[in-house]
Amino acid sequence: MDTSPLDNILGLLALVSYVATLLPTIMRIVFPQIKKNSIPKWLLKHRRTIGIITFFFALGHGLLVIKKRTFDLFDPKTYWIYIQGAVTLIVFALLAITSNDWSIKKLKKNWKRLHQLTYPSMFLLTWHVWGKMSGHWTYITPIGIVASTGITVLFLIRLWIERQGKQQKAQAKVPPKAVVSAKSTIKLN
């Protein structure tokens, strides 16, 4: 196992702080009994600040990686190799720039839509961590892999729970007469 250079440590700090921005909502839905816990409340209250910190950790990580490695900007492989990290960094930049009250007022509903980009970034970040760290194990590699995979799995569970809730609400809204008339229509045919 190698020692962790500063760029990897900044990458891990970006990942951990990013996970901290996602945890309050995911925990509220997946583990509803945790709602009253003070940690998710604190994370929710400081989510925007933590998100901005995430961006700066990710930016530092990216700049150190660029400085450390020689990139051939004319080689298409370079873009394929680093696309996940670059796109995630761009999304983090957009989210950091708009993580203020002025942007919320100006963008209105579009602010929420823009900040939904955090979820596709989660998948890109998981791909980035697995792809970059799998061949270069350091002491922080297991933490990065567990954090990125764990939050992604919890997010998928969250989506499943929300989908189940929507289906139950939709079934509850169907009036009983409509169900009976639909059954009688089927019998007549």
C-alpha cells in the first residue's frame, strides 16, 4: 500500500464533505427514526457551506493532479480518463456559485433543478473513485470506495422508498367505484 499524497487526501476530503451534503435527506427518508437526531439537522442547516467547502477540496484535488501529471490535451484518451472528475468538478462549481440566497431568489424553481445535478454527480464520482483508486491502493482507498459506494446504494434505496410511496398514494386516490366499474367492464367483454 502506498502513502497518500496531498492530492488524494484533498480528493477524499471532497468526497467526505460531498457525502455530508447528501446524508440529511437520504437519512431522513431511508432511516426516518433519525429525523430527531441532531447530526442530520446540523448537516442540513450547514449544507450549502459544506457544499462550497466540497468544491474547494475538489478544485485543490484537480489542480494538484494536473500539476503532478503531464496531460496530452490532443490525446482523446486524456479526456476519457478524466471525464468523470472534470464533469463532477464543473457541477460542483455551478452548485458552489449558486449556493447563496441571491441565486435562490433569481433562479427560483430553476435553482432547485440546477441543484438536482448533485445526484448524477454522485454516480460520476463513484465511477471516478473506483476507476482512479482501484489500481493505486493507499490507506485512504477503502474509505473512498466505501463512502462513494455506500452513499450511492443509500440513494438508490431512497429512490425505491419514494417510488413505493408514490405508488401507494396513487392507489389510494383511485375511487372504489372506478375499480368496480372497471371490473364490470372487463366481465362484459
